[in-house]
Amino acid sequence: MAKRLSCDVVVVGAGMVGAACALYAGRAGLEVTVVDRGAVAGGTTGAGEGNLLVSDKGPGPELELALLSGRLWAELAEELEAAIEYEAKGGLVVASTPDALTALRGFAERQRAAGVAAEPVPADRLAELEPHLTPGLTGGVRYPQDAQVMPALAAAHLLRASGARLCTGRAVTGVLRTAGGAVLGVRTDRGDIHARAVVNAAGTWGGDVAALAGVRLPVRPRRGFVLVTEPLPRTIRHKVYAADYVADVASDSAALRTSPVVEGTAAGPVLIGASRERVGFDRSLSLPAVRALAAGAIGLFPFLERVRALRTYAGFRPYLPDHLPAIGPDPRLPGLFHACGHEGAGIGLATGTGRSIARALTGKPADLDLTPFRPDRFEAEEGNGE
């Protein structure tokens, strides 16, 4: 029989959010065990681009979390140096019509009032920032706070820095409770792990982990593809995307939506996104999605038409109906905490989420109001929210 483990906190999920929860909980003096049925960064994290963005978020709770997370990522970058491939490249959002530019500048003005650095860029200056951009764009906005990490590397290094016990290849099959009804730990296919707190950081599978605990959290998968080109000299300097990307992020449509998002990487390949569609956990290649990504990227950077795409990969964004993650203690089950449902922003929001969870675990006040992220906010809804 497997030996029973014990600790202060079990974090379910070894992706970026789980790694950040482990890091900040460990630094708060808690003994942490991280459990994942797969490998480190084996889910959504490993299929991400590593974006740390404020540019795509309007004023509100998600932007506040993004600003906090950005500051924490910058601190970690100083500590971990080149290990996580942190790059403060900045973002450039471009408009192709006068109406789109007016809307973009209005959005940026509201962001500035909320603490975002957003610099208007007239059409005749776009080429200074990105010499290979297509001509004829009407202008844009530069976001110097946008950055990027290599997600799988960053998750691994955060876990290493956390000092947590790591149990990969170990599936959680139940949430244990005391006689009084509070969390006692988790049951796995390789034995029980006792802890006074369980953090659900299972990403797209967060709803399944919540169900094991007897609570409802309507996390759903939203599939996205990324195209990866052959390695190139550094040609694209920023994360560059079209202004309609923000609308696609906020859309509730289950149908395929794509908008061009293009960025270079430290290793050379150019990453091309972004697509969104709700098709369950179907990983099969979608030629319409991939063709739309390629066409959108060429529309922004015509030279890409002559560049080979080496591969494509798919991931599932953990989607909640109101586009906000679930963060914090679950009032329906003492000792259960949630840190999931970040959709496509989990890499960027991981640090603020992890710090918020650690402060909740230790009874300290949060850095920001977690009320909008309450895990039980969907309790009154009928059905599955789909």
C-alpha cells in the first residue's frame, strides 16, 4: 500500500497557475505538495505562448489582477534571470481603419485611467517600431508593460523555487473530508495526501476537480491553435496584434473566431495566433483555423508569406461564462480554494493569483478585491452555462 503523505496544502495542477500558487504558499511558510496526473506544464501551460498582457484588458478586476501580476513577474525575472526567458518586449496593437483606430484609442484612454501605460502611435511612426508591418494601417497603441516568458520553463522554475514536493503522474480521484465536513486532503490513484487545504489549479479540468469536492464550477474548454514558423533573425520586435483581438477574447461565441497575433521569440521562431472555438476536448487539426491564422499573420507582416510554418499545436483555454477566473476560498467547503478558469490569460495572471491564494491560505488581506472572482458566483445559475 502506498505511504500516506501529509502537508499543509495540496495544489492540484502543475501548470503555471499551480506553480505560482506553490511558490507563494511556500514562501509564506507552508509545506506544499503539487499533484498532477501528467507532467509539469503538460496541459494548457505547455500549449501557450507565454503572454503577460495588460493591453487586451479593459478597466476592471481582471486588469487589476494583470497589473499586480506584471509587477510580480518583473520581480521574479530579476530573481530567476534568463532561466524563464522573460522578455519585456512590449505590445503593439494596430488598426486598419479610421473607425477601428478611434475605438482603439478610446479603449486605451480608459486603460490609462486605470494605470496602464498606453502610448498612441500615429500611422507614420509604426514603421519605426515594426519595420516589416504592412503599409496602410491607420495607427496603433504601444503597451510597454506587455511581456513574455517561455511558459514550460517558467512553470518548472517556479516549482523548483517553491520547494514543494512534486507528485506527477498521479491522478486525484477524490477530495477527502473530516467528520465535520472540512477538507482533509485528496485521494489519488497512488494513495492519500492529507492536508488542511486543497487548491484547485487544474486549469481546463478545474470543473472536474471541483466536482470531486462536491461543488460546481462551470469551467469549459475553449480550443486555440498556434502556428510556429522556422527560426528567423529577430524581425518582429513586439507582440503585434490587430485591434479586433480584444473583441474576440470577450466573445461568447462557440464558433471559430480568429484575429492575428504575431510575435517573435528569443529562440527565433515566430508564434502566430489566435483562434478560439468551443469544441469540447477535440484536439484534431482544424484547417480552417490554421489557414485563417496564416492569412491574418500575412496581412500584418507580408514577408511571412515566404516563411515556412514548421508545426502547429492546440491547447484548451479554461473558460468560465463571465470571462473571469475563480480565485480564492470556496465558502461551500472549508479548506477548498480555487485558482482556475483564466481562459487565455493564465500565464500572465498566474503570479497575482498565486500570491492571492497564499494570502488567503495564511489569513492575510489580499492585494486586491477578490469578490469578482468568488468561486461560488455561478451557484444560482441553471444548467451548465453553455
